[in-house]
Amino acid sequence: MVVGPTVGTGLFIGSGQALAAGGPASLISSYIFISILVYCLTTAVAEIAAHMPAEDGTMLTHTHRYTSSHLGFSVGYLRWYSMALLVPFEITNAMVNLGLWIPEPKVAIRLTIVICVIFGFNMLPERTFKRSEVAFTGLKLITATGLAIVSVYLAIRGVPGTPERGFHYWRDPGPMKEYLVDGPLGQFLGLVQCVLYSTVSFIFSPEMIVQKREQLDSEANHSILRLSQLDNVYLFIVYILSALAISIVAPSDDPLLTNHGIGAGMSPYLVGIKKAHIPVLPTVTTTLIFLSSIASARSFLYISSRTLCSLAEIEHAPSMFKARNKYGVPYVSVIATALFSGFAYLSLAVSSSAVFNLLMYFITTSGCISWLCSCIVYLRFRRTIKARGHTSVHRARIQPYGAYFGIFFSALLPLASAAMIVAPTHNIAQNFISVFVGIVMFPMLYFGHQARAAIGRRYPRDRELSVEDGCDLSEKPGRVNDEEQEQA
């Protein structure tokens, strides 16, 4: 069940765009490539967690401990606002799944109902929320498994009155599609675009898997690395089988996959089921995907609100975000984070298909920066323990080469995304803005915090200890200040 919250419903809806961009062979290749990248990232973060676990370690503590308060501040906020934006992303996903592609009043009504339900779940007592998490996680896994089984059945049964069965769609329209230009270069660009569209399904998976294991296994830290690796393998199996099922159930040239080129469209599973003319099943599929979107949104609101609460606990956010009610819910953090759900109302101005892409590009760009920082933290971790004469007994064989692999591709993916958007035949201004705002936000946080720390040192406030001086962090278990890092 640890893997469940990391299964985003981009798998059900976003995979349609990926299939339309690159074709079935490119889709499976993309999922395999990103799964390898995520494995490298997961093992790197899990090594650090196994060495010295902390409840909020993966999200906050380890970055402070092995790098600096500046990077810890910027990465913490990046993960908070990115995961907070996953809430309206999943809500928009639900609207796209329901076929609410055109801005109209009923979209506002349904958005409001969904947002209220998600917010209500997050205001439940922590114990009750975690119990419901098991049920919703089971629902998502059942949905993914059930749709894969239905796809195999449809491939065997075929579309009545046509020769379309089995791997027919691999032959017609073909295994790899051309994108932007013709020929082999076009097929390569199709593969690249397929990778970019598929990344959102995996985003923040390494961080969430390891943090969940830290919370569950903090007393038995020897199991964190091994179990995180197993969780990653389970995630790999779910996604690869789903990609294979998608490739045989729907043709890559169906215009409904991209809402006729506007953005995200109908789920490939739903396209295949409707082609097979099976009664009732389309309604069941739509309902399951809709509920899975709500399940993912409530999980992301929970994780992001707790990240903001943790930022307040280390004095990187106002102290009011630490406030909890008698049920243990950090209600101020939940309310503040839930405000990001308002971005879903952009669907009242433009098509929900376009809003899906707008949020997707920003989230994937920020997520790749988070992955890049995780690899940097890992390399600093190895350098620190070596300088102190320690040896980590929890090692993955793929490291540190996996970290170098992760750094290269985590930096390359946002640049590739920006390059593909500004291509002459791909004129979508809002996606261009999303990518570049996602890239610019992080250095603004980092250098802004550096400037604030410099001002604080030059004009101290009544000798009040600040986080930038390293004093508060060194008093908390598992944290060290910047001076100790320099000595190391």
C-alpha cells in the first residue's frame, strides 16, 4: 500500500497524450526509461534515509543536514507548492475524464463539490484519514489492475465487425509516430515528447516512497533501502503493464486522446471500451477513474500541507502554520494549501484539456528540479560521511552512478520540454510560460533566501537566533548547521 499514493491518475488520462505523440512503442519505451530514472533517484534518497531516518527527512531534513539552509529552504518550498498544485491538477483530471472540456457553469458547480470533498477529507482526524487512505489506495490499484485486464480482454475480443484485435494498433497506425517533422527525426521527437508527457505520472514518486518508508520504518532503518527498492519495483510493474495495456486498447491516431489537439482528452481505456460497444462498462470506467482522481488529490493535499507544517516547525514559514486542532490536523496549513485548488477554476476560462497541460508542464518542471536536488544532496551525503570517517552500511549497487544519471536527465528534461514548446509548429503560449516559470521559481527562492540571510547577518534583530545562523537547526535531532558542514 506504500506505492498506492504515488500512483497518480496521469496514468489514466495523461497517457493518452503520450500515446498520441509517440505511438505504442514510444509509450512503453518512455515508461521503461522513466522507471529506470526513478529507481536511480529512489535508491539515492533511500540510502540517505537508511543512514539516519527522520519523519520529514526526505522532504526537508536531509537537504538541511547535508547541504545548506538555503537549499533546504528552496527545495522545501518547491516541493510544497508543486505538490499543492497536484491537487488542482488531479481535479482538472477528473473534469477531463467526465468530458467537461468546454467552459460552462456546470463545470464550476462540479469543481466546487469536488474541492469541498477533498478539503473535508483532509480535515478529518489523522487516524481516520490514514484509515481511509488504505481504502482509496486499494481503489486506485484495483482500477489500474482491472483496466489492464479489460484491455487484454478487448485485445482478444477485438472490435466487432473489424479486424482490430491483438496488436493491430502496433501495425496500423504503427509502433512509432512522427512528431513535428517527417522521417526518423520525427520519430525521435515523438519519443522525446512521449517521455515529457509521461513524466507527470512518476513525478515526486521517489520522494514520497522513501518518506513513507521513513515514517513506517524509522525504528528499523535497515529495511528502508530494501523496502524502497521493492516498492519501486512494484511501481515499475504497475506502470509498465498499464502502458502495455494502453498500447493494445486504443489507436494512437484517435483525436479523442488529445481532445482534437487542444490538450488532454479521453482516457485510452475509455476510447477502447467505447470502440468495443460494451454497455455499462464506459460508465463504470469513468466512475473509477473519477474516484481515483479524488483519491490522488486528497493524498497530495495531505502531503503538501504537512510539508508546509514542517517548514513552519523549522522556522522557514510563519509559526501559525504549526497550529493543530485537537484531532492533530494542522488546519491552517491545510487551509492555506487548499487555496491552490482555485487553479482548477481556470477551466471556466479555457478548456479543461488546456488547463491540464498548463499545470502538467509546471509540475513536471518543478519535479525534475526536485529530482536534481535529491541527487546533489546524495552526493553531498557521501562526501560528508567520508570526510567524517564513517561508512554507510546501506548501499545500493547502482550508486553513485545512478545519481550522476539522475542529475544529467533531471536537468535535461526541463530543457527538452522548453525546446519542444518553442518549436515553430508548436505554438502554445501558456505551456511556454508554465515551463519557464517553473524553472525561474527555484533560483528566485534560493537567492532570495541567501539575500535575506545576508541582510539578517548585517542587521541582526535583538540577537534573536535565526534559522539562517544555523542555531535552531542544530538544536533539533538530526540537523546540523552550515559551519559544521564547512568543517566536514
